[in-house]
Amino acid sequence: MDGHVLRAARAYSAAADHYCLPALGFWDRLGAETVVRLSLVPGSEVLDLCCGAGASALAAARAVGPAGKVIAVDVAAPLLELARERAARESLTNVEFRLGDATSTGLPDRSFDAVVCVFAVFFAADMAAFTAEMWRLVRDGGKLAITTWGPGWGEPLTSVFWEAVRDLDPELHKAFNPWDEITSPEALAGLFERAGVTSAVTEVLADEQPIAHPNEAWDVVLGSGLRGTVDALAEERREALRERVLATLRARGVTGIKTDVVLGRASRGPPRAPAATLRS
């Protein structure tokens, strides 16, 4: 695994202790939105790469039914444990969670009806190569879905957070912020093209995560990629960061954070019978 992937693994392994709190509801909501746009049919076989705590994998497992199969891969073992627990609570026996590097699965060519990657393509050092690898795994009539954050993810929380980080430790200011690299439908379409995928369509979905109290905003910090920056701070500065962020949000009366996304999907060859219709 490259350095980006290893750093993501550390950050999201730590973030697992906050991942399923109410303020992190956007993970499940937006993972499910990605799956809806694939119009999966019962019996389909799905691969979910960088599956996290199972937001899109569980939605896919419900969609394909008992005759279908979902394989979900992630590098963060604590998130996979959460995903397995959630699947067990729903008695979903058609989903398998695997620990591994999603950029190099070694799985056979064209072996899935759908491949899904939600909020993770930007962690790959070579995003085009990762996208091409995902496309390799899509069989004829199958689909690839990639979802990224839209511009301004987490605002106004993220601006407040990074301003405070800069004051406390300038070297950590946006030192790990790869999700800002691809935040528009044009950028995501360009990524598909660089990977040799010519059938992609992209769209923006506006979304907001309600924040009932500033403490919930800190839950978002600790349950997202921002966790890596918090944990990189000297211990005595972490509480100072938290206090400053919460005080600023409280003073501004923040009641929500921006969670817009860009969704992209592509189909390979003729559709399976019956034909699946993508919802725009």
C-alpha cells in the first residue's frame, strides 16, 4: 500500500469509534444514494471497494437479495468489524467483508455486475489507475459507480477546523486533505476519461448534515478523515483545538454542515436482461 492509503487506514481505523453516531448519518445516507443509482437487480454480484462501515455494501446486499452476493473490501479493520456487526443485526448473509488493499484485489477480470467506490478514490496515489482497475472488474452489461465529495465538504466546520490547526501547528495545516482533489462533475468525468472509461455520466447531489449541538460537529471531526490530523497533534494541543472549534461554531450559530457529493457511473456494453434504468 502507498503512503496515502496507509495514512487513510490509520485515520479511519481511529475514526471507527465515532463512525456510527447520529452526526455521521451522511455516510449511510450517501452510500445508499450511490447504490440506488445503479438500479441493481436481484441476484447481482457486487464489489464494494473501500467499503468503510458498510454504508453502500449493506444497501447493495439488500438490493441484490439472497440470490445475490456482495464482496466488500477495506484497509481499516475496525470499520470492517462495525460492518460485520451491522450485517449480522440485519441477518444479511449475502455480504462478505474482507481486509485488504482495494487498489490491488487480484480478483478476476469482469467478474462483477457492479463495482462501487464511495468517498475513497482520492486516497489512491494514482486515481486514474485505480479507476481503470475498478473498470477491469466490471463484466459486460455491468456498472461502475464512484462517489466523491462536492466542493466545500463539511463547511463551515472544515474552515474553522483548518484555521485552528494552522494556528496550533502550521505544519499540519491541510497536510492530509486528499478529498479536495476531485470535487466537481467535470473533474470526476475527467477521471473516468483518463482511466479509459468513455460511458460515464456525473451529477451533483446537494446534501446537508444537521448539527443539533456544536459537540456533534466534533463527532464529525473524530468520525471522518479529519481524525488523522487531530491524532497527529501533540496531545496537549488536541483539547485546545476542540475548544476553539466548538467556541467558534457556537458563536456563529452553526446548525448544519455541507455534505454535497458528486456521483459518477458508467456502464460496460449492452445492459443485462432485464435492462436496468439509471435514475437521474
